[in-house]
Amino acid sequence: MHLSLAEAETLVVEALQRSKVSAENARSVAVALVAAEAAGQGGHGLRRVPAYAGQAKIGKTDGFAQPQLTRPFPAVLRIDAGNGYAYPALDLAVAELPGIAREQGIALAAISRSHHAGVMGLTVERFADQGLVALMVANAPAAMAPWGGKVPVFGTNPIAFATPLPGEDPIVIDLALSKVARGKVMAARQQGAPIPADWAFDREGKPTTSAEEALEGTMVPSGDAKGAALALMVEILAAGLTGANYAFEASSLFDDKGAPPALGHTIIAINPAATSATDTAKRFALLASEITRDPNVRLPGRRGQTSRRLALTEGIIVEDEVIEAIKRL
């Protein structure tokens, strides 16, 4: 079904408000999930609404939570998401960190008791749009084993980075530390489709093409042992530093069972004017131009930016069964 962005946001807002979510939080979530759809990241988009709503209805997620902010050090913010959705806490970080980064040269937000961080490239891009370099890490419920193991300990633990470029869209890097994001496996299960054999292992540690077996097993780390090591790093940065749950302590984001996931995110925003006496904007532009001299190469983030720009005028296509599931909430 074809929807304009406004229609899609209204659909999500109304469903969440029927599910014990405040109007303000419903709007924050809707904007983020629809932006994910517009960017071509459906695994982080409207397919998430039934799980989000179910968790709010039962109280696993607090749909009325308001993120609480403290500033224990001049360049550090602590944001307690209150076991609510991540997006209100991320919106707060986007509102507060830039001023601190300009004042201090660098600023960090440590977010705890949070939820699914969504398409993190969209978050870091909001900092780059304000002239800042941004890095974000987040942990997720356990889905990857340490390299050589069978028991999931780490999440897929995405990393996102953005840097401004003069006169054009920012460079945006957004990657899960599993070979693919777990949301793609979830989407395959909902569609009844197989997955490539190199995406995941079953419970026995064997490659599988079954999305169901993959969700019960573990994801393949990107880069094998290197990806598993980076996932450990993210657990420390996103959960160890923030006081959030580690991946193996967190409940699922896909159902309404258990305690709140209480996940963590860390965002670092850097003022380029503070780090070098040179014109950093020109240096960034030089690197970007050297990369794109090859006509077969595009800068990271361009596909999603182009897709989002097109969606502003043409809207998005969402599977009928997804829309019907949302309407039934």
C-alpha cells in the first residue's frame, strides 16, 4: 500500500496512543520509524510497531516515560530513558549535545534504561547537519556468540558515524556488527522467506537458511572474530559505561515477555573547530572528492539520503499485512 510520510506517521501515532503511549512519545517514535522506512530500512520501520505497542500495553515499555537529564561533568550528559522508547531520549541528546560540544569542543551523552535504537545513521546525521562530527554506539539483546562459541553474549551492537561536508549531504556510516542487522532476519520471518546461509547459525552453531532457526540461534559477526571483538567493545561503551543492561541481561525487543530491556547508547559529538588549526571542512571535502573521483564509488549514506528525499514527494510502499497489523492494535 502506498502512504505519504504524513499518513504513515499518523497511522503509527494513532496505534501507539491506543496502546498506552503518550502523544509526545508516539510522535517521536512515529517520526523515527517512518524515517527508517523512507531510508529503505524496513526492518527498523513499521514492522516494529506491533511489538512496540504490545510492550507498552503490558508495561514492559513505559509509553509515558519522560527521559531525565543530568550533567555530572561539563562535557557529559547522563540521560535516563526511564524504560521507555529510545527515540525521546535520542531527541533530547540531539537537542542538548550540540551546544555543549561547541562550548567544550566535545560532548558525550550516556543513555541508560533504553530500548531499540533504530536506524542510528539518522541520529548521527542530525548532528552532522549542525556541523558536528558524531559517533554513536548501542547494544542490543544477545544475538551473537563470542567467536568460537555457541551461546549468545553480545548484541548485534551497531555503530554509526557522521561528518558534515560543505555544500552537500553528510557522510553517514551505519553498520551492525553482525553480518546483517537482526531486523532483516525478523522481516524474513514475517514474510515467510528464507535467509542466505551466511547470515546466521542455528542453536547448534550450524549455518541456517531458516529465519526462525536464526532467531533462536546466533548471528554471524561481520568480519568473524574481528566483528565479535568490536561487539565486545560496544558492550563496554554502550552498557558498561552507562550502567545499562548488557546484551545477555536484556529481554527481547520482539515480544512482550520479561522485564524492560534497559539497553544503553553512547553518543559522542565533536566540534571540528576545536581539534585542528586547519580548515576541517575543506579537509573533509578533499577526502570526499578523492573517494568519488571513481565513478563507481559513492559516499556512505547516499543511498538512504536519496531514498528519503524521494519519499518526501512520492511517499513509501508498505506491505498490506503490516498496515493491517497496525490497524488492528
